[in-house]
Amino acid sequence: MTMQLVGPYMTTTKYNRKKKPSKSKKLLAAHAEHEAWLRKQGLDDASLASRVVKNKNGRREGINDIPDYQSTKETIPLSNKIAGHGPAKESMTYSGERRLLGIATMHKSNMVPVFADNKQAAIDIARMRR
């Protein structure tokens, strides 16, 4: 088996040997300041956990009730009749106003109608002109 067919999970590089850099003093001070601000606002983990409503088993419960969306109003009687899609299109028929001589084959099996009033078109098609 060649290495081209093996997925990215097969690697010789080990990423877990590298030691993660420790946090700087500035970052630790900022984190402590943020935690103090959260405690002051009442948003730290201990304050939030004490405000959560729990049932007798200790599981978290919802604060709000689910509203009843059932319809209690009288509904309008409906019918099972389906409306039509409109009048049918008139079928196309040859009226005979222009006399059709025939159908000529142009480039790459392109079928072209040839009419009697345009003789130059018939000549051009015969000479393979467009």
C-alpha cells in the first residue's frame, strides 16, 4: 500500500509530546479580575447554580410553562373541491398561409423547415450555408 492512499489519520508526527506554554502573569491577572467582576455581578458558577430550579431528584427544571397551542375556536368548514388550472391552451395547427416545401437537414442533423416564399434559404441550406 502506498502512502498516497492512506488518510490523514495515519501520520508519523506526534502532537501530544509538545509542552503547552504556561499562561503569562498578565493573562492570569486579567482572568482573576474577570472572575471578580463576574462574582460582583452575580454571574459566577456558584451564584448561577444556586438560582437554577431543581426537582426532587436534583435535576434541572424549566422556569417557564409551555403554552397550550390547541385551537379552541370554531373552524371554518372546508371543502374538498380542487380548483382547476385554467383553460386549456389551443393546439397549434398548420394554417396553410405559408406553403411548406419540406424539411431540410443542415449542419449536424439540424432539421430546418423550408418555405416556398424564401427560395434563397433553400439554396443556402443546399450549399450548407447558414
